Amino acid sequence: MVWMVNQQVTRGRRTRIWGVTFLCWLFIMLVTPKIPLSYRNHLYADMRNFLGVPNTLNVITNFPFLIVGVLGFVLCLGGGSFFNIRLRGEVWGWVLFYGAIVSVAFGSAYYHLRPDDNRVMLDTLPMMIAYSSLFSSFILERLGERIGLSCMFSLLVLAVLSTSYARTFNDLRLCMTFQLIPCIAIPIMTFLFPPKYTHSRYWLWISGVCIIAKMEALADMKIYRANNYIISGHSLEHLCSAIAPILVTVMLMQRSSRYQRYSNFMVWDGNHWRQFNISCKKACPKSKCND
């Protein structure tokens, strides 16, 4: 009976997540005009060359992605020795995230050496994979391993389809929506679903950094003029975006499990269903229930 209730709760949560996501995507696609690929997309405010390197600052500001990506990837493979990772699905999610961050460093640098429509997808796809793995790792932590892994697989497929759609139909809306939804959904879900680990506030900081980075990219020329042509908004976007995996790394190193054992089950108290944890004294020290 308990197993059936848990399955129903899991399916209900999964349905709500995908339902809300689909409605957000549908709303954005209906109210926004088509955003085509254009040569203007490849004209950045700062296109200076130093030491023979085209678009020097836009290229070298990808270097922090490589450092934090390689470091996180190696530490993540160490599992519990460095990061507090309890489930195998979490390991897959974070390994994929840091691998995508390393790919962002190479893909973005390669694109900015000679920006064009053919190279831009090598910059966009790794970034979308990083968003996919980050969001699915968050879902896995809050809603369970099965939901998290299914979301990871689905989001990876959507990332590939979105980039293919952008290249085939000359429309960037799917890619832009794909990157925007996690930045909005993570803060909302942070307050709706209880955390499995401590230091959950880092998720809010990560989302905030991602939003600020997008704003810097939109204000590319304005920021460049404001600081007397020292560094452009797009270069600052790279540096700001690199803070997100740094915050993820700090979170994974500092956090600890909130519960000694995290296995929820549902119990009928005569009026409605209540959710409990196996380790009741650890999970609910102020609860009136008994072990």
C-alpha cells in the first residue's frame, strides 16, 4: 500500500513538472516573434585582437570554465571523498555537468575565434547540456532519483532537438527558452520542495548569477562604453557564468545530508496522508510522532 502511494506521488510530481514546463514553453513560443540567426548575432562590442588572437578577451575569458570544469570533474569522480554525493544518479548528473563545462570552454573559445552560424552551435549545445544536467541534478535532489534521471534524459534530448531546430528553421527561441526556464524554475522549486542537503541557499545564488550573466550579454555595448572600452558585457558574461560552477563546487564540498537516512513514506492519519521519514528523530526533531 505504501509503495503504491509513493508511486502515485512520484508520478504526480513528474506530471506537474512537465506540465508547467510545457505551458511555459508554449506561452513563450506564442507571444514572442521568431528570432532568426543573423550576422548581427556574431558582431560583439569588443572584437579587438591582441597578440594575433582574434576577439582576444571573448576567447580568453572562457579559460575559467576549463579550470573549474576539470577540477570539478576530477573531484566528482572521487564521490564521497570530496563531494557529499549519496546517490549514483547524482554522480552521473554532476559528472555530466562538469564535462559540459569543460566543453563550453573549448566550444565557446573556438566559436569566438571566428564567429559564424556554423560554429555557434558548438558554443550553444555544451551550454544547454550544462543547464540540463544542473536542472536535473536539482530535481534529483529535491524530488528523487527516478524523477531526476528521467528529467536528465529528457532534457538532454530536448537540448539536442532545440539546437537542431535552431539550425534547421533559423529560430533561436527554443534555445533561449531552454536556458531561461531553469533560471526561473530553480528559485521557485527551492521554496516548494524540501532540500535533501544543507546549504540549499547556494541554488538561489547560482540562479542569480546565471540571470545576471544573461543581462550582461544583453547590455554588451552599454557595459563596454560605461567602463571606457576596457571590457565588454559579453566578456563579463563569460566571467560571471563561470562563477556558477564555482558556487556549485563550493556547495558540493560544504553541504551535508539533512537526514541520516532519506527515505520518505506516506501514512494515513485518519484525515489525510502525511509524509514521514524513516529516521524520524533525525528528520523531524520537533515532531510529535514516535519511531
